[in-house]
Amino acid sequence: MKKTTLLILYLCCILITKAENGYDLWLRYKPVADKALLTSYRESITTIITGGSSATMKIVKEELYAGLSGLLQTKIDTNISTPRNGTIITGTPQSSLLIRNAGIATQLKDAGEEGFVIISKTINGKQCILISGNTEQGLLYGTFHFLRLLQTSRPIRQLHIVSAPKIRLRMLDHWDNPDRTVERGYAGFSIWNWHTLPTYIDQRYIDYARANASIGINGVVITNVNANAVILTPAYLEKVKALADVFRPYGIKIYLTARFSAPIETGRLKTADPLDENVQLWWKEKVKEIYTRIPDFGGFLVKANSEGQPGPQDYKRTHADGANMLADAIAPFKGIVIWRAFVYSHENPADRHKQAYDDFVPLDGQFRSNVMVQVKNGAIDFMPREPFHPLFGAMPKTPLMMEFQVTQEYLGQGTSLVFLAPLFKETLDSDTYSKGKGSTVAKVIDGSLEKHSLSGMAGVANIGNDINWCGHPFAQANWYALGRLAWDHHLSSEQIADEWLRMTFSDNADFLKAATALMLESRDIIVQYSNPMGLHHIMGTSHHYGPAPWVNDQRRPEWNPVYYHKADSNGIGFNRTATGSNALAQYFPDARKQWEDSSHCDEKYLLWFHHVPWNFIVKSGRTLWEELCYQYYKGAERAGKMQDTWKRLQPYVDKQRFEQVSMLLNIQHEEAIWWRNACLLYFRSISKQPIPAQYEPPGKTLEYYKQLRFPFAPGI
């Protein structure tokens, strides 16, 4: 008997360990720990009535049953048709007579096409909870939201929730290649197994769709923007169709990246000129072929005339010419074209910061109505901190779509704990002043500022085939944050962190206080030890791993870190004022006022906009050189303290994930010291100023750091 008991305990330990490998993301549905709250939930939830029998309604029923069974640890009856006290009634007005007669028409009208209503209601004398939407997609979102309330220990008596997404297209962009490598991916290989598709449907595809639906994501681009035309061939379109069929019940549309030269590479044409009739016909036939297989295909994402990609400018045509050609082909099927504004050319001597604005602002109003221009949050390239892109607010006649980077290309890649919601919010809350005070970036991209019907937010995915999806356990929070902010950009970073921590780790108050603070300061810490005071793009070339501010031998000037920091014997920083590149002129006057004068410039962006003498006195009273030293040393010190915070949280975290995060935090601290030492040694060699005596001197030489090589760094 004793041996049997020990065996059972041993097996339970194995199961618990396996369950906490991170695969379940924020959908763990662990039992409610608070006994009083659990009792209250059990009184309020006893049975489920689901209206409808479609694939989506089946998902709703299964999700509710699985979630409630796990959270409440009690049997939930789903085989009833008459409400009882504690019945959850789900359905749309079309699928459920109970919903149709519930008197919630006004609330459903406010919910719109994708929104949902969760409301406490007396039905036939019984206290019930209604979860509804005008569409099954909205109902599915409402189902996940209701379960989130329980997962995060929220009260569910007297519910009255009406929620509609602020943004129409909420998208993940996968930079996944046909060979399963992932550009800027740090979580293993691509989850799309093109070799076994379309016949073999991996359970992970279903779990991926479920996770996205739980946070309101309704579109995915499954291929890299540095596109391969093979994805448009019949054999691969059959594979894409298989994925689309999996995603459809979860309310997710598939989008593909269109390689502009595909008519040449797969269509045997001699040109890809967008004004050529044969090219136009080729794309129309290709689009028709796609929609024959995938009737709800979303459309194309296009990177053109950027970093070597083909595009309309190869034929002396404009970006509008290229986008409109595709838009005309896809318009009969109600598809859209998303045209990236990430363009810069080595043939253009202008400051890279200015080039996208110069290319696209003259085209405002020339794009078809089913074209969106996708703009990165900043004008350079997903930097750890950069001012908002000047295109936001500058193209009032064109719907602009936000492009964030969820994968951490410039923010520690796969080894650093960096919560990106503060970065996302920093951009969204920035005021463009394009129509006066309050013209925030969020209002530009949600369409409300200029009354655009098309609106969108995308994030470059951080997902791979690692068991926990994202590599670093805390990187899951950035996937979660993107979805939540795309649904409602008014949410705070603190609220998003709190939700994710409760669902992913624990709702213990002591744990939440410390872990939330850790997450909220993490992005500021990595900025401080890598790119303080507006420094940017000083990482290693190609793989972008670690510091390399000395690099000056790349074939394109704007690929060299020295192009951006411009350190010399006089000072450091990029002069983007009227006496320099004048990139500041691209911002509206009230926006650029905060950065124009080096004496009053927000010091987070000082070296982004100004070339400043080494002995310039900053707000702390230190010289610029002394302040740089302080920032680098303080940032590395704070990275070390992240380890101390995490150690205190051990009692609240399972062994597997605790040890995984501990090891990664150790690596992050080592990398922080590497950034600090390498950058300060290099800038010291330029400034000829000593590192102040109160700081521990670097243990390696500048030459040591310069000779480091990483031929197998991930993500290239």
C-alpha cells in the first residue's frame, strides 16, 4: 500500500512538472485558490446552455466546459435546455431563442460585429449569466473574456460588460520561411510544417488558433515579408488552405506575403511592372485561384523596394502603383492589401529617419480604398526606445496600420526578460498634434481621427516550435499584450501584466506585487544598459546580437552603427535638428517642440535628435560622458537585481519554469555587463575621457569585445 501511494505521488509530480512547461500559455485553467471566491463562483455557475451547433459553437461549448471544470473543480452539466439558477447561456440572437428574447438588443448593437455582451439576467425566474455576440466570432471572444474574469479572480455577480474591439484588424505577422527557419526568431523553428501539410494537421495549429482567439487576434500572416514566391504556387496554396480551415472556426483569417516579382519567378512573365496588362491579369488569376481554395482569404502583406526586395520602383512606378495593382485584383473578393512603409535606400543620401516619410506622404490619397499602409512604431527599426514615426498623422487620407515587433530582435532576443507593453503604450499614447492636442497615435491607427473604416495593428510574432512557444517564458506576455492592446488600447501596462501573471503563474498578492514591478521596469532596464539617452542601432551587424558601436565596414552606410551615434572627439549623437538632417521638420510643430532644444529635450531622446558635446551638463548635473557612464552602470546593476527579485518568488513558481527563468536572468545580467563594458570602452576611446573611479573598471579590453564572433546566432 505504501509503495502504491508513493508511486501515485511520483506520477502526480511528473504530471505537474509536464503541465508547467509553458505550453498552455495563459489558458491553464488551474483551480481557484481562494476558497471563499471558489464557493461564490460555484454558486453562480452550475450549468451551460449553448445555442447552435456550428464548429465555432462547438469550440465555445468545449472551452467553457474545460475552463469551468478546471477552475471550479466541479461537474458542469451541459445537457440541459431549460435555465436553472447559475446557468450560463451562450449564443447569438440567430442561434438562441433565449438570447433573442433576453432584452439585450441595445447592448448587442453597441457590441458591433466582433464584440460581445456578458450580462447577469433573470431568465424565467432563474439567475443566469448571458454570453452573447452578434456573430459567433464575437461570442467566442466573450467566452474567453468570461473565463479570464475567473482566472483573474474578478467578481461575477451583477455582470454588465459590453466590449467591442477598438481596432478592426488585429494581426500577427510571422517572418517564417518555407524551410522553417524564422527571421528574427528566437523560439526554435517555424510551427508550420510545410512538408507534412496539408494531410497532417498538427495539434499545435489548433492550439495556436485557440490562443490567438483568446486575446482577440483575427488575422495572421504566415509567411516572411522577405517573401518567397513558392507560397503562391498550387502545391503550397493547398497547404495554406489546410491552415485556413483550422483557423476559420476561431475567427482568424489567413494572409500571405506577396513577392512582387512572383509573375516572373512563377508565372514566366518577363516583367512585374504593375502597369503591364499581362502582369495585372496574372495577379487577377492568382487571386481568383486563392479564393477558390480559401473563400475567406484576408489579403496580401507586401514589402517592396526595401532591403533588396523587388517592387514597383524597379519599373519607375510608385508604391501606390504597386499597391493599387494588387488592390484591384483582390477588391472583387473583399480582400485588402497591406503595404509596408519600411523603405530606405543606400542610393538615397538622406537620413534614414526621413526616407519613408519622403516616399509616402506625397502619395497620400492615391491608394485604393482597400489598401492600408503599415508603419513601424518608429522611423528607424524597432529600436529599444525611439520616438513615434512621423508618418502617423501625416497621411490623413490613407488608413495607417501599426507594426510593432513582438519578437525581441533589438531587446535581448531570446535571453532577456523584457515586457513590451510599456513600449507599445509609449507609442500609442504619443501625441502627433496632427489635428491639435490629443491626436494620439492610437487615434490615428484605430481610424477615429480621420474616420477611416479600415484600421489595424500588427505585431511581428515571437512564436516558434519551442515547447513554450516563445523561448523565454516571459516572452509569452508580449504576445498576450499585443492582442489585448489591439482590442483595447486604453488598457494599462500594469493591468495587462497583472492579468497575464495571474493566468500564467499565480494570483498570490505577494507574488503579483513583485512580479508586476519586475515586468514593468524590465524594458527601461534594457534600454538603460544598451541604448541610453537616445542612442540607437549600435548592436552587432546581421545577427543584431550584442553591442558593436565600432562597426563601420558595412557596404551600406545606414547598416553601420557609427552612422547613428556619430561619436567624435567633440561629442556624440545624431543631429536631426534644422542644423543637421532636419528630420524633426517631419513632425508637427507642437510635437517637435519637445525635442528641438538640446537644453530642454527629453533626455530619453537627447542623442536621437542632437549631437551633444561630451562635457554638456545634463539635468542630473553630470557631464554627458559622466551621465552615459552612470546610465550604463546603473542599468547593468538593475539587471542583476532582477535576479534577486526572481529568487524571492521561488515559493510561488513551479520548479521547471523557475529554474528556466533563473538561468536566463543570469545570462541577461552577463549580457548587460557586456553591453556596458563594450560601449563605454569604445566611447572612451573616442571621447578620451576616463570612466569615473567609483565604477568597477571593465575586466576585458576593447579589442577583446571587438573580436567576438557569433556565426550561429539565431534569427538570421
